[in-house]
Amino acid sequence: MEQLGLRNGWMDRMAMGLSGLCLAHCVASAVFVAFLASAGGILVDHRIHETGLLLAIALGAVALGRGIWSHGFMMPSAVGALGLGVMAGALTMPHDSAEVVFTIVGVLIVALGHDLNRRAEI
């Protein structure tokens, strides 16, 4: 495992970085929508959100699933799955402040799951 670079939680750190980018995207989208409606329209396109969620699900499945095999704890994966579910639920909401709040909460829960996964390997 170490030879493949799968030790020391690099995937979890990458996933937390993706969560941070998602958080920045949500905040930037809200700011752009509030101040520049035409520019904000590009950032709030559902295709961007759907693509980001697909990336988060894929990376989460690999990193959190690998963690189960590595350390045997299910809690990090359960927390991460809850966060992904909240993010997916936010996609069904109309574009307003509630969607932004639910997405941010989901992103933070996913990041917590990856952090728990990374810490379990130490």
C-alpha cells in the first residue's frame, strides 16, 4: 500500500481540498449572483453542480472505501456518505440561499468524514 502512495491519507487530503474548492465555489456563486447576475448565471449552472457531485462521489467512494479496508472503521464512510447525501439533496432545491446553505453543510460533513478517515489511519 505504501508503495502506491495510498498511505498517509493523501486521497483524503485531496478530497478535503475538493471540499474546500466546492465551498469556495458556493460562496463565489452566491456573491456573483448577488452582485453580477449575468456572471453568476454561469457559476450556478446545474451541470457544474452535477459534475462536482459526481467527482465528490467518485473520490469519496475510493478514499473512504479504501479506509474501510485499511483501518476497518465504518464511521468515516458513514459520515462522508451523509454529507454526499446532503449535497445531492441540495441539487434538488431551487437556486436560493437554502440551496447554498445545504450544499455548504454537506461539503463540511464530507470533509469531516475524510478527516476522520485520515486520522483513523494514523
